[in-house]
Amino acid sequence: MKIDVVCPLYKADEYIDNLISSLKRQTGVELGSVVFAITQSGDLSRVINAVEEAGFTYFTLPVEEFSHSLTREKAIREYCTSDVVVMMSQDVVLINDDALCLLASAVNEEVVYAYGKQVCRKKTIEHYVREKNYPDQSQTVSSSDVEELQLRAFFASDAFSAYHRPTFLRLGGYDGVHMMMNEDMYYAKKVLDNGLKKGYVAEAVVEHSHKLKLKQLYNRYRATGVWFQEHSEFDGYKTTDTGLKLAFYVLKRALASFNVPVLFRWLPDMTARYLGMKKGKKTKKR
């Protein structure tokens, strides 16, 4: 199976070697175009040399021109030719050598967008959040599931996802909308609105985690709140499986394993998320 891969890079010196070696180890797929969108910051020579030596493709762009939506779309439109394009972020770790194959194999002309399972091995709050958001059971979602799942129906992650490229182009990609987050959710809604399906592939696993300070966490959720404020197409959907449920799931799991560091972090962490989201949603639309 021939696939293309797109991965944005930013200050990627510590990631690039493992990223390239893990891509080259993948089995069950033929790598067509592997495209790195490199945001210009500092000395890029080491990263560019590694990409060139691997025989992969890249393009660079100024920091002010980077967009999570439009940069990915540029890569898909101008550098990819395969029917299936896998999206990755630079900090994901491909745990198994068949991860790309398992994810890409789930994409076809009906299930046109799919994302894989993300895990965090360190027993932090992020570990339990990933556990909740990425269950062990695979799932296919269509427009008929939206009423039951509400906002959860559109959940996806371009940290590790796969697009059916012909459909992406036919639907107009991200509609020319510049987004610095949630472009995956935006596109997932577009897929379902057009009578197509979104898939979750629990067998395709990557390790992915962040270590954020409370201020960073607050700012991240504030930005998420602003995004929802700016995208009124999501206003009519309930958050049936987020927020308070997630907080108490994390608490329950931390208590069960007597994870003392998580128990101490739990209240300030969840408070930062709540207050950030609340503040962001109160921001006036531009």
C-alpha cells in the first residue's frame, strides 16, 4: 500500500532522528512522498541535512506564515500524490512498525478520515486523559451517530491521522480557514456533514504526551475556548464526554492506583483547564 506522510517541524533537532528512523522501519506500506513542513527558526541545517539524507521532501516557511490548517493543506495539495496521506506531529513516537499500515488501511472512499490511538506511558495526568480519550475499541462514526455523541462525534487528532486525499481535495480541504488548532475537528465535522465517515483505529498506536506548566495549560485551554467562540458551527452540540466527566475519571484512576503526584496536581490542573476554557469562550469574536 503506497501512502504519503506529512509532518510539520518546529525546532525539531531533538525529534528528527527518531522520526526518520521510525518511518523507515514501517512495514506493510510503501512510503511515497514524506513531506516535512519546516517552520523557520534558528539554524535549520541539522534538520534539513537529516531530511535530505533520508531522501525525503521538505519545504520551509516563516513563523508568521505557519498554520495548522493551511500548511497541512499546502503539503497535501502541492507535494502529495497518493490516495492516503498520513499526518503526524514531530513529537509522536511510532511504537510499532506496522502503525502506519494499520492506520492507513482503515481509510477508503467511505471512511475518508481516521485517527489512531495515543498513549502516554508516564503516569501523569496526561496518561489518564489519553486513556479516556483513546479507548481500546476502534470505532466508525457517521452522521447518524452525531445526535448521540454530540461534540464527541467530531473528535480527532492530526498528531496521528490519515486522510483520503481525493476526498479532501473534493471537499475543499479546510476551506481556506487559517487555524492554529482543531483543524482536525473542523475537518471531521465536514466529513460527517457530507455523509461520509470518520474512523478511530485503536490498533494503530503512538506515544504522545505533553509536559505543560499550569500557565501553559491555562493558555492552551483559553486558546481552545477562543477557537470554539470563533467557530459557531459547533454551538449546537453538547459536551457529553468532556469537562467534569474527564476530571472525575482522572481522579478515580489516580485514586485506584494511589498515584500521589497526580492527586496533588489534580485540582490545580483541572482548574486551569476549566478557567482557561471559560475565559476563552467569553472572548469577543473578531
